[in-house]
Amino acid sequence: MTNLKYKLKQWGSTLALVALLAPVTLSFSSCSKSDAAIPESVTERERLVSAEKVGTLSSAMLKQLAGAYAGSFQSQIKYDVAIYKVSYLTTFQGRETEASGLVALPMNLTTAAPVLSVQHGTIFRHDEAPSAMSGGLSGFEVFASGGYITLIPDYLGFGASRNVLHPYYHQQSSGIAVVDLIKAAKSLYAQEGIADNGQLFLAGYSEGGYVTLAAQKEIETNPQHGLKITASGAGAGSYDLTSMLADVKAGKPYTYPAYLAYVLMSYNKTYAWNRPLTDFYQEPYATRLATLFNGQHSGSAINKQLTTQTEDLFSATFLEGLRGNGEQELKKALQENSFNNWVPQSPTRLYHGTADVIVPYANSRQTFERMKAAGAPKLELIPIQHGTHGSSMIPMLTDLIPWMQSFEASR
């Protein structure tokens, strides 16, 4: 056993219970790969390829670090946590693909535990993936200390699947990658002597909110997965991509142009359009973008190479097509990847800051209204008054955690 030191990372997607602890360095014990490698176990229902125990965190350390920011959850931080890096099989573009993530397990449990899959927000660099652990923990691991079997997917395009461009805001591949991790993790925690209690929670913020709903849709519309969602909490995702298109067509400035570029770059690759970037962007941006999405550049670094003025970023021909009858493939893709024709059946809460300019609050409000009108039985919209995209995660979790706990109490 060796001592490793990691820093808690503060991502836009990192769990807010520890988000303010970024400067704090913590130590935890780690097993080497030879100590803790778990043999391959792949069956039709078990998707796990490999798992490596990379460390343990003590509950005392997590409780001390989380402090007052843990709120009502602070008293629930009581288990030491074992962290595993896992790889598993999923499907992408009709082919079996190896994906990866982290699994955080509460240690010395005496009862069966609920499963929680938590989905991170937008990342650009390969070293930002949860399983990379290049700067520390994702922050989501603290849930395991509260007794949750905690799953943290990297997403396709990161970790074991870094050879493909991340299919950003691609609904089907986002959802199935989470579902297959949920299945794969069963092999790991069963081998570690941990049983789940049949409860499954989903949660995520920003892109993680979108991926959370994508996984929920995949589970609810495909009963062959054999999964049932107890509750789902999604924050500030762009659930209606067509509304984003409307803003671009209107020529509105966009404060984080890397997000817009990410969608187009992803769809151009995922749908095999393989169009020259000059079809979409003006120069010098078309040339710059050719090398910016290689997993080596952060979102802020990409932003600095672009412009917030959409009329200057996108080519005139592209904008003309968006405003008229052109760009039908893109319009169809944005429609297909929006949640406009699905009604969630499980208890679901949509959280969103009313002052969010990255993903406007109207996106969640309109999605909520459309789903309720279509008969969503257990859907709630939780506005976070005056909350921005960056500030709304703590209020979301302040509400989400006791809400999830209420389902445990009612079992």
C-alpha cells in the first residue's frame, strides 16, 4: 500500500458539497494494480471488463473537509470509501465499445445500499475525465460515504474511449453509456460483498443534467434493461436543443462559444457528415477549430480562440441555411436529440437558475411545461431564484439530497 495525494477538483460539474474545498490537499491509501485488479467478468448481462482499486478515503476526512457545506447530508457521511477505476462494454454507432468511469463503494456496510449514478458537466480535456484522477477526485465520491453505491461515468470520448470524439449532446449514446455502467457495476460490488437494495437514483448538472435524462429515457423506454428508477434530479441541461438553434438564428451573442462549437464538431463526426469546417465557421475560426477539440484544450482556452459574436463566428451561408430551409440534417439532429417527444414516468425534478445565461432558464421551464402537458405524472420544476449556471449547483443539491433521502425513508 502506498500513500497518494490528490486535490479535490472544482469543476462546473463537481458536487457542490466539496466544491469549495479545491485548495485542500488530502491523502488516501491506494492499492497497486497488482494488489486489487479484478478479473474480467463479461456475460450478456454483466458488462464489466476490469476494475482497479485506486484508493480509499476515510469518513472522518470527508466529514472534516465537507464541513458545513454538506448541510443535512453532513451527519450521513459515515462510511469509509473505496474507489475503483472501471472499464466496461457499451455500444456506440452499432459497435461494441469499451468505456470507463469510477465506482465509489461504501465500506463495511451492514445493509443493502441504494445505487446513485451521477453525471458530470461538460469537459473538454482528457485529463478532466473522472477516471483520469489527474487533479484529484470528482467530488461525487462523497455520496458513497453516505451509503450510496456511487457510479461516475467518464462518458464516451474520454478515458478508455478517448480515441473517439465525445458525442456531445447525443442522446442515445449518452444514455446507453450510463445504463451499461449501472449494469457493469453490479459485478464489482457483488464481488466486494455489497448488495443493492433495488433503489436507483440518477443525478447530474449541466451536460450531466442532459445525460441524466438521456439515461432515464433509455431505462424507461427499454424495459429489457431490467432497471427501475427511484428518482431522478437533473440541473441546467439543454434539454431542447432547438431553442439553442433559435438563439443562433437570431444572431444573439453567446458567452461560451466553445459549447456551440462542441455540438457542431460532435455532430459532424458522430453522424459522419464529415463536412469541411468552413461550411459552418468563418475564418480564422474554422482553421483554429480543426485542432482545438483534441482533448488537450480546456473550454476556457477554446473560448479565447473564438468569438462571442455568432454573426462573426458562423459563416454567412451557414446562418442563411439555418434561417431558411437549409441545414436540414443539422435541424433534424437537434430535434432528435431534444427531449420534445418523451414523458418521464419516474419521480423527476428539473433544477435551473433563473439568471442562467449559458443555458437559459426558459429551456427547463418550456421542457417542464411540454412534459406536464403530455401527462408527466411525477415531474417538478425547481427554479433557483437569481441563480447563474455556476452558482445554482449548491442550491440544487441542498434540495436534491433530502429529496432522495425521503425515498429511502419510505421503503
